[in-house]
Amino acid sequence: MTLDLTPDQLLSTTRAVRKRLDLDRPVPRRLIEECVDLATQAPTGRNRQRWHFLVVTDPGRRAVLADIFRRALVADPGLPLTADDLRRMHHHEGSMDRIFDGLRYLFDNVHRVPAFVVPAVEGRTDRARVSAQANTWGSILPAVWSFMLAARARGLGTVWTTAQAPLERELAAALGVPYDEVMLAAFLPLAFTKGTDFKPAKRVPREEVLHWNRW
């Protein structure tokens, strides 16, 4: 069963969900499998299909990952921000307050999230050339976004986090992932949403991002 959304509605209302995750309702395995099936229809560099999706629903293992998530956030709260970053972030009044409020809520309740999805890709880009980085990330990012869109269509909420990055080696060990061969791309909490009435986000004007023929 999927929500009655047009393609444009699906693309414009798939939000980063934190406070509206339903922490008390399990996510059926078949729904996650359907999302993965759709994710693997995404384009992939040279058709190598090196993606993997680690799904964690076991309560004990979720507790381990929740602890890593929290410690990773404390270890690396965010990348340095430029003046333009800050201007865009604060372009709409109150937006950053809502984001940080949601982040605090997720930090406090992440152990209650019914499922974690950790997308991964074979091959590391730690010291790779730009072309290799583009090929690798260009193979996993579209797949993960397709997963998130498929989840939204099924009444599920997700949020892309990079909480795996500061403690990636520890997270890989906890999941049995061969760190030297496989890169963990993100850490996605997954749950049904409280309500499905999400709206398009306010963004900077098109005129600031659209360029014709040259910069």
C-alpha cells in the first residue's frame, strides 16, 4: 500500500524526519525490502552495482548503534560553515531552530527508532582521485535517495545523517563490515511517520541557484 502522491508531490515532500518518527510502531520487513528493490534500480557507475544496505532491527544491536550515533555526533557536530552557508540556512526565519530542536530530539530518542539503515558501497575514496570519488559516491547517493523516496511513498520517514563518519571504523566493526573494502555512506533512522501531511520546504529563490550557459 502506497500513499496517493503524484511524482512531483513525492519529490517535493520527502523531508528529513526526526520528531515525527513513530517510535512505537515496528516497520515490516517486506516494506524495507520493497524500498531496497527500488533503490537498486537507481543508476550506478559503469553498472557495477556495488551498493549494500545494512538494516538493523534487533533491539540489542540497535542499542549498540544508537550509542555510536550519539558519540559520533558529539565527536563531530558539523563541518565549518561559511558566511554563505549561514545566510542560506537562516534564509527562512526559524528553520534552523526547528532543525536543531529535531536533532536534539533524535539524539535523545535514537535508541527507540525501530530500524536503522546503513547504506554502504564497495571501494573506499579516502585518498582517491576526484573522478573515482565522483564515480563511487555517484553510485550510492542516487540509490539511497531512491530508498528514501520509496520509504516516503509507503508512509515511512527517514533522515540522512552522517553520524557514521567520525566513528566509521567502529560502526563497521559492530556490523561486521570489512572497513578496508567497504565504505559506510550514511546512517538513516527509519520509522513510520506520525501523519503523512508533509509539505515542500522553503528554499532559496531559484534565481540564486539557476545559471544559464555560464556562472
